[in-house]
Amino acid sequence: MKYITHPLIKPESLEERQYQLSIAVRAMDGNTMVVLPTGLGKTAVALLSAAMRIKSKGGRVLMMAPTKPLVDQHLKMFQDLLIEPEGDNFSGFAMFTGNTKTSDRKKMWEESRMIFATPQVIKNDIIAGRYSLADVSLLIVDECHRAVGNYAYVFIAQEYMKTANSPIILAMTASPGSKDEKVMEVCQNLSIEIVETRNEEDDDVRPYIHEREVHYVEVDLPPELEFADLTLKKILQSRLDMLSDMGYIVPKENKLTMKALNGINAHIQRNIQARNSDAYLAASIHAELMKIRHAISLAESQGSLILKGYLNKLAAEGMSPSGTKASQRLCRDPLFVTLIEESDKWESELLPKFQLTYEIVNKQLMEFPDSRVIIFANFRDTVGLLTDYLNDRGIESQRFIGQASKDSSKGLSQKKQIETLCQFREGEFRVLVATSVGEEGLDVPSTDLVLFYESVPSEIRSIQRKGRTGRHGSGSIVVLVTKGTSDETFRYVSRNREKSMKKGIGHLANIARINSKTNETLTGTIAAPTKTGQISIDSFVSSGPAIIADDREASSGVVEHLHRAGVDLTLERLPFGDYAIGDRILVERKTTRDFMDTLVERDLLGQIKNMADAVLKPVLIIEGTDLYSQRNINPNAVKGALSAIAIGMGVSIFYTENAKETADMLFVIAKREDSERGTAGKPHFHKSYKSKKESQEYIMSSFPGLGLKNARILLTNFGTLKNIMNADEDELKAVLGIGEKTASAIYEISRKIYE
């Protein structure tokens, strides 16, 4: 075997593959997208590119991946293979994820040569001004097909191209997508100029391709699930008929796609806007369609136990006083009642997929005891039940799911995900049962078998899953398909899209050339004006005002727009509100959906009252359209809540359509606040308080920069307002959370003669 020879790569550590080397060399000429089938060493291309770039340009290398396990995997490979040059001011490797302390990241950045990170952390740090991308000589974007919409990759790439001294982007994916417009969007968002592709038929790739056999195993739908499927489809058709009678254009139940459902919903929303009296009922029926369609999917692909659990959940919602009208109406449907009664008789799994999975996996492990097997399933409940099923039959298995906890399913922390993968690689258990979180980038050298519990319609997900095997040796792929159901449909859809994508990859070079010309055309273009009568932050030339954003807002488009406008932006955790402007204004931002959800499910009025009590000028921004159509709530109830907020609490309410308009509004409010500082104004907004304690808190919180939280801390420590006013600066500073600036302000204001 021949090895790569390079001054910054450890001797005899990286196999020499000509296609990897030629791609890395080409990537030094400009921003490059690399499309390589999974298992052909995209990370090796990244390593070679990093070594070349550091050797020629110095600087830092930033490599991003969407998940912590993938970031950790990249870090370990670079640590094992890369030799650091001497003579620079920085060296070493660092990993930035959501678990890395904010206070540590700035120092780690300044000291490190190679930074491996999840993109949201980098985006937050750039917005907060913790460091700059100026001396990053290579930005590596793994799984770059995600660089669409509001994903953090898009923001970071644009900032990098704008601020770096000598920028080059290396973007990598195995599956860019089957639609040219999406690939074009990725190329534009990452400023791609060059596309390097290889497929399994290329001469320089063929020697490294390992055989991967794909087997489709057909499964019969048992009579009980056939009955459930037929019953649910009858309910579905009856709801479609209701909508048809109300004047909506609907397909037959067997033609009801998500695209069709979205089209119906768009029609309903237009009618709600036009105050059509039947539109709210139509919206409720549409909600039923979504629930029933999901139940049909479970019946056809997941099995009786998963379906039974979902039906019982719907029944519980329908019988609850707080349940939606859609759930309540569904539970009164005689067909649904009959189905619930029948499902109560199902005591074990009826769909033979569980048994087939066990037989296939057991055969693999009996023939090849050192094998690793990955099973993919779409739903967490299936992952949990399947893991238990295999463990009960002597096949040691572990689940691999995302971090978020949903219903009764507790998520896996990033630390636990990494630990689970390490144990899997080292052979502590042989079978990993995963949701989609395991699709991207997992490198387990001896994964010999990948099993799809169901077909998936996405060509990207299908390719990612298949790529988990055949990476370092031959492998098998087994797909379980329930006959005569959506499983079969998805099988053909996915296969056709994969073919289309492979065909389209050949056109990527042309797309990159078009994109390169588009980028040149767009350079220096002035942003389009906003609607008549609206002020845009793009029109302000001077430096922006100071705004503090709650760090939980960092993923919103609002923060991105404020950053691009040059706002002096700080990210920190705010006790109340989402944005703080000066010491008098707090702004709570709610999307229309969030506003309605919080009104129904949480204490919206209490949340806004806490913010209103903390500052002189509380503001609520409601972002989006169709406020009254978000939930099936009487419009008068919503108007009552808005009246209570505006009149009862003295909160100013503004409406915006999108994140850009919200940013414009915040910018204008902040500019106006800047211009009004020092002018005469009411020292207190009139409020009535229930207790003397609230009055004490309010008086103390009115000191500049203090706020309600620190006011309470001071009152707890000193006992009375008098004691606080009599304290010297050192005594004030000694209180945890009170800084020198705040202590000085309290001391000086409480002693200054009023003029």
C-alpha cells in the first residue's frame, strides 16, 4: 500500500488515493463543492486540503459538521494524522459545541490552529463578536447539502467571504439532492466556484469500491392491520368529502400527498383572511386529515403496537376537556370508535417486521460474529420497541436517537451519543438501532449490514443510510417493504430520485459556473427597497445602536439581520424579554404561532406581565401573518388578550411580517431611544402594585442597567432601600452579580443633587 507523503501528515498514516489527492489540489484554486459517494473518504480530502492550505497560507482551519458525534469523529481523525507546523502564534486542536462554555471559547479560538465545531455555536460567537473569521484560511463545511434557508452554514459562509483575509471554502456531501434549484441554492449560499464529483464508475474510484448488495424483503400486511388501514382510509375520505362540500378542491384519499395537503391548507388560510365563516371548521378538518394520514402511515409501515399507542393518544386528546375540536370530533366518529375497540385486542406485534429483523440480524451475526449492524427506523417509538425486542432475544442492541426528549421518550445527550458510537465501534455491542440522527457521517469500519425498517422517499436520506456499510469492505443493505402500501411507493420514489440525482451530478460543474457569474453580478448590489412607508435598516449608513439579544434568539433570522446591519449586538441570557434596548426598553418577540400556542398552553399574560413590570417601556412584537388562523380559538378571545396586554399592562404592540421587518423595527426603536436619551420624560410609567414588596422591587429596578433580577438580589442582601442607598461602592460590588459599573451608578445617582 502506498501512503501520502506530506510534511504535515504523519508518515504511513493516510493511504494514497489519486482521486482524493487530485480533488484536494483542485480545491486550492477556489471555493469547491466535493460530491463523493459515502465511504470514499471525504474527510481524507478535507485533511489533505487542510495540510496544503496551512503549509502555503498558514492561518486557522475551521471545520464544521451538523452534529457533535460527527464533529468528534473529525477531531479524532485530524489529531491522529495531522502534524502541526511550528512558528505560529497558535497551535493545537479545539472542539466547540453547545456544551463548550461561552467564557472559554474566545481563549480557545485565539490559541488553536484547528477548530472543529457545530455551526450554531460559531454563528452565535460571530454575532456576539467573540472572535473573527479573518485569519481562517480554510473553511470546511461537511454535509453541505444543509446550507439552505436559515441554516447556520449560510450565515457563516457569507460572513467568512466578507471578513476573511484569504478565504477558501471546501464543501462536502455524498448527496446534494435531486433538484437543480436546491443544488443551485447550496452553491450560491456557499459561493461555490468549482465542483469536483466522482461516482462509483470512475476509473480512479473503482478500485476502492466495495460490493454492496441491496435486498428488498416484502412483508404482508396482516388482516388486523388491513382492517385498520381500510377503516382509517374511510375516515380520511369522509373528511375529504366534507371539505369538498365546503367548496375546496380535494383529491381522492389514495392521491393525498403532503403537497396536496399544503395546497388545501393554503386555500383555507386565504378564506380565513377573507373572514369566511366556514374557514375555521375547514382548518379543524384539515387538522384531522393530518392525524389520520399519520395513523395510516403507522399502520402500513410501523406495525400494530406503534399504531395502537397513537390511536390511544388521539382518544385521550379527544376525551380531554382541553383537547382540540379535531380530536374531539374524531373520537366521536363511529368508525374510529370501532377501530379503538379492535386495537384493544392487539396484545403483541402483528406486523412481521420485528420477527424478520431479528431473523436477518441473527443470521448475519451467526455467520459473521464480528459484524456490526445498523438498523434505521423513522420513529423513536419503533427504535425503542425494536431495541427491546432484540435484547429480549439475546442480541445486544442499543438505541441511537437525538437529544430532545419527546413524550415518554428521553433523548440521548451528545456525550451519550459519542459514548454509544465508541462502544459500537469497539464491539461492546453489535447492533445499533437509530433514527435519522444516525444517517450522516457515522464511520464504523466493520458495519457489514444496514437494515431499513421502512422505505424512505428522500434520496438524500436513502443514500446516507446506504453509505453506512461497504465503507471498508463488502456489505449488505436490506429494506423491509410492506406490500401494497406507502412502503412500496417510497421504494420507487427514492430509487427514481437517486437515479435523477446521479444524473444531475454530472451537471454540477455547469451549475457552479452559472453560480460564479451570478455572484459576480450580485457583488455590490444594493438591497431591494422595502414596502412603501417602511424604514429598512439597510438605509442607515451610520453604525448601529446597541441591542442585547437573549442568547436563545441566536438561531433566529432577526439576529442575523441586526448583525449584518452593524448593530452593536450582545448575546446574553435575559431574565425577561428577547431584546433589551438601553435600560428602559424590553422587547418580547412572538411569532403568530408561538403567540397562540403560549396563549393556549402556557401563561402568555403572566410572561408578558413579568417583562412589563421590569422596565419603563415594554414592547411586544408579533411576527408573521394569519394570527387568528393559527389555532382554532374564538377571535374575540385573542382580541381580549391583546387588549389586556396593551391597555391593562401598558405594553406597546407592533406587528411585522417576517424576521427582516422585526429587525428593522428593533433598529428604529433603538435609534429613537438613542436620540431621546437625556430628554425630559416620565420617570415612571404608571402602574398599580399589589404589595409594598413589588413597589420596592420596581423602584430599585429603575436604576440604569439594574433590572428586576439584580434589584431583588440587592433587596435580599441589604433588606431595605435605605440600606442600599447608604451602602458604599465596595459594599455594593461585593454582592454577587453586581458589577463595578452598576455599583457606581447606584452610588452616584442616589447621592447626586437634583438640578
